[in-house]
Amino acid sequence: MVYLAKKNGGLIHHTDLQAMMDLDGIKMPDTTVTDQEWDAHGGTAHIDASGKIVLGEPKDVVTKRQEKERLETEEAALQRELDSKDYKVIKASEVGDVLAEKDPDLHQRRDWCRNRINEIRARLAELDAEAAAA
């Protein structure tokens, strides 16, 4: 069993009633859930706007985490692409080729990748700041 209780505007959880009493001074939990229910919701719970204890993360937290994961995946893909294009530029310069003649869009695509990576990093910094403030 997992015992959930509100305390000082926050939510605490324990797997032992005596520990809840000893550590937090709470004799009776506000609600209890099975270990399976707790695990099924990622071992998280929150207090919603109405003051009710709800299993799982708040939807806005989930949405922001999903956005962060998507942006991190996009950033990694763009960085791989940029690295491969940088490699082409370096190799071409070693043999004296002029890539602008062979691949006129290469430099434009590299600039676009760099700009998009910078945009992603700025948004990730915003998401981290919002999470830290919450």
C-alpha cells in the first residue's frame, strides 16, 4: 500500500503508516492506493486545482516533458546532419574542391541547421527555467 496525504500545501507519500506518523506527524492518510496503482502512474501524484489528490503527473507537466523530449530528439538529429555536412566541407577543403559549385545548398542548409539548433536550445532553456520555478 501507498499512503498519500496533504501537508503544508504539498503532497507526501509513504509505504508505511508508522513512518508517516513518525516522520510527518500524520495519523491518517487522505487516501491509499495499491502498489500496482502507484506504479502504473509512474510513482507520482499531485494535488489538482480542486484540491483533490490525483495519481500521475499534471497534464501540463506531461505536455512540457513531451515537448522537451521531442526538441531534444530534433536537436540531436540536426546536430548529426550538421556534423556530416561539416565533414563534407572539411574533406572538400583538404582536396581543394569548391563545394559551392558541387552543392550550392550545402552552406544554406548548414546555416539553417545551426539557427534551428539555437532556437531549440533557447526553448529548452525556457522549459528548464519554468520547471525550476514550479
